[in-house]
Amino acid sequence: MAVCEVVDRVRAALNRDLLRGTGLTLAENLVLCQVAMAPNRRLRMVDIAGLLTIGKSAVTKTVDRLELRGLITRQRDPADRRTVYATLTAEGATAFAAAQPAFVDGVQRHFAGQMSEAEVRQLLLLSGRVLRREAPMVADRRDGEPGRATRPARADVSGGR
């Protein structure tokens, strides 16, 4: 399938560019992005998995690497020890901000730059239509913490955020 091949090639190219330019993998950048955008720069590990549509073990491994580098800290919820939060550190915020120009440039070079503006708009329109057909992913939370976003965050293929 051509769509799967495009996704695989663009992800591999973005990963290569980010590693070379910033020392972050694409997965690490995406985790930092989700945590950076969360209220108080803190997000439950399970919510990171849901937002990025990846397994909890993949999130754990990625957060392990980020934590070793001092970019994220992990904290257990005192009210529910099963709940673990990933919190962005000051170093993590700096690393994430520094990686964004490379990420945006990579998206432009490897994906959006291959299309006209009209084609990008059409792709966004069609992608939105497909995403609206997905079932919402709202977590039922009664503890005052926000639940997950209603659908996974997507990078704007036009290069903006």
C-alpha cells in the first residue's frame, strides 16, 4: 500500500534528520511534544500512549531514555500509586524547542514540500474526514485530572504547529 510506504519513509527520514541534527529520535521528540503541550507540562504515561497511538511499553522505553538524559522526570500520583506522570524538565523544554526547527524542516522537505499548497489543503481536508470517523478516545476521569484528548494530536503537514 502506497500510504503505508509513504508514512514509513517519511517517519524514517524524520527520525534520521532529528537524530543527526538534535540527538533526539522521532519518538522522543513526539513524547516531548505531547508533554510540553500538556497542562503543567505533565501527562500520564497512559495518555501519552493513547495520544501517540503506541503501546505502553514503547512509551516506557522512550521515557526511560528521556529520563536518563534529564529531559523528563517520572512521578507517581500520591493518591493512586498505579498512575505515573511524565513531567518535562527545563532541559527537556530547551531540547524540545531546539528540535522543532529540524522537525518542521524535515516535514517540509520529506513530505509537504512534495505537494502544491492546494494539494496540502486537499490532504488536510481528506485526513480530517478520515479522523472524524474514528471513535473518540475520551477517558472517563472522576479525579479532577483531565482525560485524554478526544483524538490523537497530529502534526500539521504544512509545516506549522
